[in-house]
Amino acid sequence: MVELVRGDVEKEVKECQYAELTDSLPLRFWQSALGNRLAESGIQVTLCGTPQWTSPGDVAEDQRKHNDNVARARRELNKVALDEQREAVQFRQTQQTLAHGEAEHSSELVQKAIIKRISGKQEVVTAELELAKQQRNLAQCKEDAEAQKQAGRYWEESQSAHQKTSRQLEELNRKMQKHEQEVMYLLRQSAGSQAVTHTQVEQLISEHDFTVEDMDLLGFEDRIPLQHFRAQLRQAMVVGHRALELNMTELFSKNIGHRPVKAINWGSSLRFTFQSTRPGYTTILNIGTSGDLLLHVPNTFTSIRDARVKANSRYDIPGSHLLTLDSAGINGIRGYVQQEPRGWETLAVLVSLEPLVDEALVSRSTSDEPFVKLSSKEFEFLCTTLRKLGPDGWAVGVQSWLSTEPR
């Protein structure tokens, strides 16, 4: 019976409020529980309750304990709630940390991918540059190889030209030796048994009374035609009874062998005066120590028309009418002085009824190079013009001197 009632008591206690259980279970419980159990056995029971007194202090103590339990339960609940909030915050922080980490990881992966891509592009660019460099080197090698082949051809051609020039020089040396022997032979014939030197050869050939025949002189090539031309000018000056008088200042006498000659030192100023008995066009020629025939007048500063002179009038060379001097080289030649090297110089002044040179020849004269060198064709044209004019169509004055080194 006790065991049967125990289960009913435990169930009732769970269903009752705390205020109803301050002293004991309600009487109705016991009436119902015991009555029902006993009725099953055929026993009728009626319970009468006797109230049990509880002191106010015990009630207050029980109330206090109850309140403490409630407060404790509430604290536990608050603690649980705070723990749950704290866990929720930690969870959110953890989620944020994970999200941030994932973002950083994604950013790092993106950066690595970008860097890898950039590195790949740089490698491609570097490879392209290296390829272009190799292509340029290859092209340069091809050019160098072609240049080497060309140089080899040039070397073979230059060797061939050098050999040809060497043969020509040997041939010229043989000719010069032969000509020298012929000149010395002719000079010994004309001078008798008297010995002559190379300097005397130059001086004697330049004299108008040199007795070697013209055909013999023409056989000596190169400078001999100019020497022959100089001799013809001197001959024309004598035949024309010196219709043109030419004088040169600053000359001094110098002995060459046993003969005195006119000479001038390098760097000395050249000054001439001339006067013609007839009017006409002036042509001033110079046969220099180099063997070239140079045209001094007309030139870029004095035209063919301006080179006309009057009869019986005296003109200076250089001067205001013909060879004007100008240190700046704008309105005239910068200077008119004797230049190196050592050798014979000849100046010829011709006055003719017609110009002896054409405009094409004069146009080659410049302010920097006023004196023009005549080519062989231009020299032939000048000689042809003189022959056409005849002895009465022109007059000439000739001066020769030796260019020497100052002592």
C-alpha cells in the first residue's frame, strides 16, 4: 500500500503549487488517493484533517530560501543568457575573422595571380626583346660578312691597282731618266763642253734664247709644253718691240751657278706695274713652281669686261682696277704674296683685241680660290685664240723670277 501511495504522492507534489505545499499535501489529496486505493480493497475511509501550526519565522525563512532559490535560478538564467550572448558574439567574431581571412586569402591569391601574370608578361617582353636583339645581331653579322666580302674585293682591286700604278711609276721613272739624259745631252750640245747643273737646266730652258729646237722640247712631255709656251711668249714680246712694258718690284739678284738671276723670298708681297701701247682685254697668267698654268685675271672679282685697259695708261698689280686687295676676301683677293716651294715663277700680262678666255672658265673662280687652274683643253683653246688673232692682235709682257727660302 505504501508503495502504491508513494507514486501518487510524487505525482501530486509535482502538480501542486508551492503555496499549497507549505505544510503538507492537501487533505483532498489524501482523501482521494487513500480512498481510491482502499476502495479497491472494499474499505471505505473518511479522513479528517487537523491543521498544523507553522510559526511566522519559519514561513519567512522558507520564503527567503525560496526567494534565494529564485534569485539564484535567475542568476543562473542570466549567466546562461550572458554566456549565450558571449558565445554568439564570439561566433560572429569568428565568422568575421573567417570572412576576413577568406578575403585576405582571396586577395593574396588574386595578388599572386596578378604578379604571376605580370611576371609572365615581363618574361614575354624580355624574350621578345632578346629575340629582337638576336635578330639585330644576326643582321649585323650578315652585314659584317658582306662588308668583309666587299673589303676582300676592294683589297684585291686595290692590290691590282697598286701593282698597275707601280708598273706605271716604273715606266715613268724610266722615261724621266731618258728625258733627263736627252735634256742634258742637248744642253751640253748648246753650251759646248761647259758642265751644267739641274738648276741651270731649269734656268736655261726658261730663257728666250735657249737654242733647242721646238720639236725637241715637245718630245719631253708634261712641263715642256708650258716651258715652250713661256719661250713663245718671250719671243712674241721681243718681236712686238715690247708693246707692253711689265716691271716687278721687290726683286733681288741671286747667283745660280755662274749666272745672276732675279729672285724673291717666300712670303714677300708681289707687286707689278704694266703699260700697253694698245687698248684691249687684259689676261694675267702665272706658270708656278708646280708647273700649273693659273689664270689670275679675269676672276670672280674682276669680270672679262672690267679687265679692259686703255692704251698708254699705267696699271698696278694688285691695284684698284684689276687685282683689288681685301683682307676679308669679300670685294677682292685677301693677299698677293710669293708662296712655297722653291722654283721658277713666271707672270705674263697679255692685252688682246678679243678675250682670250670664256665665261665658263672665269665662273670657276671663287672668293676662296680666285685663281683658276687651266686644263689642257683650256690651254689649247688659249693658244688657238692667240694664233687666230695674229701678232698684231695682242701684246705681252713676261717676268720670271726664282722663289727662294728666306735666309
